[in-house]
Amino acid sequence: MADISTLIAYLEDGESERRMVDSICENLAFYQNIDTSEKVGEFAGSIYNWFIRECVGRNQYLVFPESAYASIFGRYKTLVTELRKLSRTETTERTREEVARVVKEHRRALIAIVRPMNDSASAGEGVILPCAEYSESLQFEILRIDPDTIREPFLDIGCGEKATLVKALRARGKEAVGIDQYQPADDSGCVLRANWLEFSFVPDYWGTIVSHMAFSNHFIRAIKTDPELAAWYQAVYREILESLVPGGAFCYTPALPRAEAFIDRARFTVERMTNVEGSPELDTVRVIKR
């Protein structure tokens, strides 16, 4: 899915709609046996995440507004609720007709949510977060993090659906959370569904903030393609630094020379660590608040 238009074409495609109807008909008893609102939310979350994975896996830079996350999740809850209500006494043919009706309405609703994004994509109204997840050991190594001595509380910007780094730190008893666009699998609070451009970075709060191949990747792309969005990223970058406690650090890769050039060296220390010789753009950067 190269852009919103391609996503809409997919949602309008009759063949992909038929496959969705087939899959639901084969598993309709499962939907009809979901017996609590909590289970509706859990299952809606799992298929919402499948939809987001499909989008992100094809184009990690697909632009979504923050409000779309809740709207899309709401449509999946409606889908599950409508399938639960279908009669169990209808004939197979009649059941398929009803499933097809529910699916068609669901896809029309998704199109209504995403279609306006074609007009707002260049205005920087949000961004889908990164499409890759990495092992905890690799992230600790690249970000130069010691999990035993890391300063808390800890925030991972673009933590991924599995929140690998966050969970590894919480297993060590650390106060750690992550933000990403996926619906959290539980209510533990370890992952918050949020757009990093609209997240509230409270001043003087975080001990450590990291972003591995996430925030800075998108910032760099904005610099190359969208000056208005790049200015927004620059403002959020400053908010991130101000949200650190004295002695706290923002660790990320790849490097952001443009943003780092404006850092007040009297208030912040900037450290660069080489990852690939001869490629400073791939450096890991640690910005420490004095």
C-alpha cells in the first residue's frame, strides 16, 4: 500500500472483500460465542492490530491522524458486535448474505475514515510508527543502554506491537512504558496507544527516553519531503528534551544533525557513538539534560 489511495483501492476490491467474508463464515461460531464486552474489546483489538500491521508492513510512512486510531478500533468493535448478533438459525446461504452485508458496511466505514487523509497527508496530521521490531539485546547494544543501571522512569517511543524493550525492563523491575499505534493487548499500562507527535511530554519527568529506528527515521523523512511536518518534529524533539529530568537522557538512532545543531549546549550534553565506520548518519546519539 504505497499511499492512502492504494489502501482505499484495497478496501474497495471485491476479491479481498470476498476472502474476508469467506474467513468470517468459516469462523462465525467463534464470533457468536464471544459473550462479554471485555472479550469483544480484546478480539476487536487483535483484528485492529492485524489491520495496522498490514498497513505498516507495506508502508511504514503511511500517514494517519491521531483520531483515526480510535475510529478504526471502534469500527472493529462494531464489526465484532454485528457478527455476534447474526442469527444462528438462518440457512447457510442467508447467513453468508448477512455476513457480506456486515463486511461491506465495515469496509465502507473504514474508507470513510481514511479517505480524508489523502488531503491531509502533507499537513503532518500524524504518522504511522515503525514497521520493524528488534531483539532486546540488539537494542540495548545499539542504544548503549545498561538495563541494570538505566535511569527511570523509562519511555520507548515507537516501541512496536511486542514492546520488547519495555517488557524486558519491566521484567527487571524497572518503571518502563512504550508508545505506539497498536492496541495494547492488556491493561497493564506498559504500552499506550498514541501518536508520538501528539503525545504529552510532561516537563522534567522522564529519566530515560529511547527511540530505536523510529522517531528519527520519520523526522529525517519529513526533512526531505515536508517542511511543515519537519518543523513539527523539531518542536516535539525540543519537548522530548525538556521532558527529561536533570541527568536524564534521550537516546536514539539514526542521528539527527539538523535537530542537534540547535541544542543549547549550556543545558544539554550531546554524545555520539559510532555504529558503522564512515557513516556518521547512522550514529547513536545520547542527549543528556544537565
